[in-house]
Amino acid sequence: MSITTDPCVHERSHIVDSAFYGHRYSTTATKRIFCDRCRFQRWLDIEAALALTQADLGIIPVDAAKQIAGTAQVELLDLDAVRLEIRRTGHSLVGLLRVLQSAVGDAGEYIHLGATTQDIQDTGQSLEMRDVLDELETVLRGTVTRLVQLAQEHDGTVALGRTHAQPALPISFGVKIASWIDEILRHTQRIAQMRPRVQAAQLFGGVGTMAGFGDQALPLLQGFADRLGLSAPLVGWHVARDRIAEYASTLAMVAGTMGRIADELRLLSRPEFGEVEEGWQHGKVGSSTMPHKRNPEACEQAVVMARLTAGLMPAAMFAMAGDNERDSRSLRTEWVCVPDVSHYTLAAAEIVRSVLDGLVVHTDRMRANADAVSEQLATEGLMLALGRHVGKQTAHEHVYELSQASRQDGVPLRELIRTHEAGELLDDAELERIFDPGAYLGQSGALTRQVVARAQEWLGRPGAGAD
């Protein structure tokens, strides 16, 4: 059976390759970026770019470079022969180069001139990371666009603010959403700032001296990087793997934010809260035994993706410790963690964007939940109002004793304050306002609007990180 035309399904052992479940752990884009054929084509493109740039500088004949570039197409090569050569030689690139050389003919003698294997493979990985970041930015723009719509819609929607899983103070639902937007915007800054560092070419030869390229080494590096749309680093980075660690950790943080949003939506969809729910359509099944179930499956999957990316971070950090001038252990470790962190992060981002697109918000339940604990939500406002008369610390003691008595004895706090000596300091209108959750939203609206303004500014500048 030919592996190039009819791959055996039994070879698909990674979850992202599953024909049944892979869509939950990866995206169409990440599968395209990291497939075997696409990886080989990327390496071939790099070999072609090297040859063409060397021809520009007179290092190799122009006709040879054109022949190499014209033949460096994966569909023109025998990938079964490449596979056999990889197994026979135990080398990750020589098999491809030998098959390419055979297809090119005499010009094949100029392939890979002066370069080392890791030059090609590191440059290929830089291109992979660039493509992932391009895709991720597109998804994040869609997510931010939707979040801006939700934040504007719920700028004044009264909701229950919780700390330590307990009622705390009233908030607007908009300011909760603004927190998500603001966090994503910081990620866009990180992505924009790291691109020049991460999207770097590698062309420094066996030990980083570029000796095989002669006097044209530095112009060659610059031309090679320009041709591929990458930055030209100042020195080789065969064992300096901070670029990859930065990429992996940044993506893991993006996934972590997606997990935070998804987990919050999952929590708020619990029936005792009932404030939001994932979109649902007839035919979607939540349980094989309980037909009524409408589970927040998408939110749960996004959380899984965030956890998996976090679990990859030790591998990315381990890869930073390489020996001497070359150490393939780092690159081979990255061949696992870079694709996986990319698959999982983009999957998480696409899942959250989809959830937000179909999100159902129950503003009536938000207000009802806040009203149900309005006396607990009122304690800070009550303390501050009394504090203007008796001092903050004294007021805290009064409200503490009254609120704890209310919880213990089941007597409404507003009744206790009216019979307490401190209650005489506040008139009925002021007490009514203090116990109204909608009157104590603070700067929720203003905070939401300034985040929305920053997001809209970023959305209007394609390719830029939020300042």
C-alpha cells in the first residue's frame, strides 16, 4: 500500500489524526500546517530559497538554482523512497535530499550547499510558527469582535459578582466580558512583539560559523531570510531555544485565557445560576442515558485544551538545555510540543469563538440572582455610608455584627439596620439605594467602554498588537 496516496488508517494513532475525534483537538489549519507532506514541501521550499539566493550572489549557477527550485515539489518526488531512505540512513533529512537530488539530475550537486540539517528544519519550524500565529490572530480577531458586541449589549446588565465562589458585590455583565477582552488584547501584544524574534531564519552551518558559505555568508543569510519573509538573526541559534519556548509559552497563555472564559461560561450555565448557556440545536445529544441533558460540552473541551497546553510547557523548557553548538534532543522535543501546543491552542480559540457566537445570555436570571442576595451585596455600600458618620473601621464592626446576625438568625439585614442606633444616621431613601444592586455598579460601564474602545482600535489595525 502506498503511503503517499492511500495511507493506512492504522497509522493514525495521535488524537489529532483521529477521523472521529481529531476535530476536537485540532483545526483544519493546524492539520494543514503540520502534515507530513506539508512539512516536506516547506523544507523543499527552503532548499529552493537557499539555492536561488546563492545564485543571486554567484555562489552557484543560476540554471542549477532554477532546476532545483522547479523540481522541489513534493508531488514530483517519490515519498515512498524518502521514507525508506529515512529508515535506512537513520537521518531525518538526507533521505529527502537524496530523492530530490536524483530528480534534479546534475544540478543536484548544488543542493543544500554549505547548510546543515538543522538550518533547514529550524527555518521550517519558524515558518510553521508564523503560519500558526497568522491563523491564531484571525481567530482572535473574530473572538474580540464578538466579545465587543456582547460587552456593548450588556454594558449595564446587572449581574452578581462572586469571589471565592460566594456572593460579593454587584457588577455589570459587560465588565466581566471586558476582562476577557483585555486579557486577549495583552496576548495580541505578546504575539506582535515576539514575531520578529520567533519568525527567524536559521542558516549558520555545522557549528554556527557559516564557514561553508565563504565570504558571502552574511549577505546570503539576509537574502535567504528576506526571500522567506523571516528575520535574519545576529548569530546562530541551534542550541539557543528561547524562541521556541517563548512561542510555546505564549500560545499556552492564550489557551489558558480561552479555558478561563469557557470555564466561567460553564459555571454560569449551571441550573442554580442559569445566567448563560451554550447554543443548542435539535439533534445534539448530551447523554446516552439521560435524554434531557444539554451539557456544556464545547466549554469543557476548551478547558481540556488549556490544560493540555499547560502540560506541554515542561517539554518546551527542557528543550532549552542543549549541549555545545548542536544538540538534536532539543529539536526533536520541539517537534512534539510545537505542533501539539499549536493544535490545542487553535482548537481552544476556535471552540470559544464558536461558543460566543451562539451564546444565550439570560439577563433576567442575572438580575434575579443578584436580587436574591441583595443584602449581602449591600454590605460594602452600607459600611461606606455609615463610615462617613462614624468612621470606616467602626462602621465595618457595626455592619459585620449585623450581617452575621442576619445570616445566623434569618432576619433581613435591612430590618436589623433600621433598629440599630447606626441606622438612624441613614434615611429611608439612602437605605433603599444601598440595597439596590443596580445602584452599586461602580465604574462598570466606564471600564467596559474604555476596553471596548481599545479593542475597536486594535480591530481597525490589521496585523498590529494592542498597544
